[in-house]
Amino acid sequence: MVGSEADSVGSVDDGDGATDGWVLDDDFVRAAPAVEASAQAREDEARARLAEDDEQRRSAVRRRRRRRRVRTLAVTVLVALGVGLARFVPSPDPERAALVAGDGGAFVGAPVAVERPTPSGPESAAPLGRSSVDDEVDGPHAFVIRQADGRTPARWDPCRTIRVVVNDAEAPPGADDLLDDAIAVVEDASGLRFEVEDDRTDEQPGPRRPAVDRERYGDRWAPVLVAWTDPEQWDALDGDVAGLAGPIAVEADGRDPLTLVSGQVALDGPQLRSLLRRRGGGALVRSVIVHELGHLVGLDHVDDPTQLMAPEGHPGVVDPADGDLAGLREAGQGPCRAQL
């Protein structure tokens, strides 16, 4: 969500003082499209970069692949409401990177080797929850990471709880309630289940957050980090960017599907604190968090201003629309993964 240039977030008045929704200052609305290309443009740019000189590395890649019978792979993507960010890393397999990007999705970094925790076994033999979204609900939605078929999204294991830790260093008043409300929206629509851990963390978000951090979190996938922070801690939040988020996906070898196992949500505390003080600010800030949690569970931006997953704020759009709901429903329909 963008917001530092906004001078006013008020209400739409129908003439008798009733509030129909929030509106954004013109500068506020114009800021986002100035810094973010469409999903298709981002994909085209990524594919162009991929095609530049990958042929020179393919023979070396093939030699390395023959020496590695089993490898661990990860994909990290960071997507901001207001600006799309992807962590580009040297590609050990350019063809695989292109497939992970998928059709119409944002380009994400190529798979890279990561440490894995000791498999913990399944938490449940069946999904922990079920989406409340009717099967007939549909609309525009997209995913940031796709499987090798270019169609199936990478998803969380619905049979495991998504653990969350919070850094509240720059949290505004009522931040816990806002996060709980936003999580409830995503849980209801997706069927995924979250648990916010009681202990706070001093971990700061960043582009190189590991999938496993034994020193800090023990022998497990690092819990999702929700950090109320500021641009001084992470300059990706500079300017009009009030939040960014993304998942980490892993696969055990080249045949296994990608599964989301960790991730992070970074929220610009000072900017969102300012929005909270304005009329309707609570709904607006909650919508930012829901948008970022949408990225966390795998949703990409869509070029439709009526959807909450649009890359810019629009008057009155503070709750998930049909496309958002359909995407969240699909995000919660992944397979159980006992081997994680």
C-alpha cells in the first residue's frame, strides 16, 4: 500500500453525513502505478533477462546437475503493495527458473540451495480448515510462484499450522488486533490456519531471510516474520511503500512440487500509524495487512482496481473482492506434505 505522499484519507459523503468508504488523495493514488509495472510487463522483463546469456552457462549447469542426484531448492519472492520486488539470484538452472515464473505471474528468483530442518511429520492427516468461499465465486487472481507446469500454484501445506512471530518495534496502537483481524480474513477464505507465537522477536525483515534459522528458532522452518518496521531498517519500504511480503518455497528434488514453508511481511509502522489517525484508518490499515498476507499465501497482484490484490489503493476497496476470495480459496487447496 502506498501512502507517504497522502495529505488526506477521508470519507465519501453522500450528502447527509453518511460514510460510504474511504478515499485517497490524488497523489496517493497516482504514486503506485508510477513505480510498478503490470504483472505481464514484469513477466516480459524477467523473461528477457533470462534469455540474454543463459546459453553460456547451460553446459556448466548440466555438469553440476549430474553431480547432484538430490538437491534442496528454494524460491524467495517479495511483493509489495505499491512496488513489486523480486529477489534475483544466480540461477543454477535457467530453464527451471523460467518454469517457476509461470504464465502471467511475477518473476521470482531462481531456485537456490537451502538448509532443511529435520522433517517433523504431519500435524494432521487432513487439512486443518476449510474455505468458506463458495465454489462458484470467481474473479481475477494470480499467483507469484507456480509449479513446473506453469499453471498450478505453489501453496502451503494445509495440514500444518502456519507459525508466525511478530517484531512490534514500530507497531502502532492496536497492531495486535489489526493483525488478528487480517489473519481471520485470510483463514476464513483460504481454510489455512495461523498461530501467532507469544514470544516477540527482534528479527528484522530483509531480502536474504533464511528458510531455516536454527540459532533463533531451532530445528524447524523459520516461522513467518511479521515485522512492524521502517525504511531505516529496510530501504525497500522507502517512499510510498507501506508494506511488502512474500513466501519461501522449497522442493526436495527436481520431481517434487514446490511447497511454501516460510516467509515474511514487512509493514511500515510510522506510515501506517499516520493512516490510522485518519477517518476510516483502521479499515485501511487492515486492508494493507490482508493484502500482504495474500502475498504470503501466494497471491500476486492483479490489474483490476476492484480487487484488494491490485497493486494500488482504490476508494472503497478495503475487503477482499470475488477474485481475491477465489485466489485465497485456491491457495488453501494444496496437498498435505508429510515429508516436510
